[in-house]
Amino acid sequence: MDFGELCSEELEKLTGGHFLNGDLYFSLEDIKILPKITENLNCIDDLVISPFHLTEGSTMEAYWCILSIKIVDAVQDKNIVLLNETGKSTLAEIEEQYIKLWDNTYYEILKDDLSGLIKSLKRYISFMENLEVSLRKEYDMPDKKWQGIYYQIY
């Protein structure tokens, strides 16, 4: 079982999760328990958390808000990685909102840095707490019953 599945399984045991449209999702309140679970598991591996806006009969991934934690031998400068990902040559070519988004959703953590992994999770959770309100507005679909913003762990 990979790390994301293990975290998801442990979180489901504690919160029950939310089964919607046949898939297991977690609320942000559920996700807030993940740093403690990670600490208790005392293991570290790549982790992805993807937010979804769910409405009656509709699932939309907020792909720009996906948390990506990569476990590496050597951490690269985040700005260099961002420039490589975007194909830009300077940060001045990238809008500030995208730099902030990148800074809160992309992390490289050294192999044995459990505290770095936990810190990254907490930072992402805090970021998403502030962002969820705008995500709700952005995805407002008055013709559909809104179910909420939920997360899947990979």
C-alpha cells in the first residue's frame, strides 16, 4: 500500500470520510487530522491531495490547488522549478497570484524530513482554509445542489 492510500485509510478510520458518487472524499476538517496521522505513522513518501467541488451530479477538480509533496534526495529552489514548469525565464513574467499558489501547493522534502512533511501539510491546510470561500463562489452553480469542497488523497 502506498503512502497516500495508507493516509487515506487511517483518516477514514478516524473520520469516516465522505462517500460521494462512489468515491471516498474528506472535508478540510478531516484533512486537518492528517499531520497527526503522518506523525504517528512515522513514515514519509510522496503525497498528493486534490480538492474537488462537488454538486448534485457534478464533480469538478480544482486542479490549480492540488497539493504535491515530493520526497527527494536534494531540494531544488522552488522558483527554478516554477520557471521550468511554466517555461518562463524570469519570475517577473509570472503573475504574483501564481507564484503564491505555487508556494503553497508544491513542496520538495528531503527523504528523512518528517517534520518538513508535517509543516508542509499544515501550511497547505491553512492556505486552503483561506481559499475555500473563493472556491465556493467560483464554482457556484445555482441550478445544482451544492455539496461542498472535498479532498482526495493519493
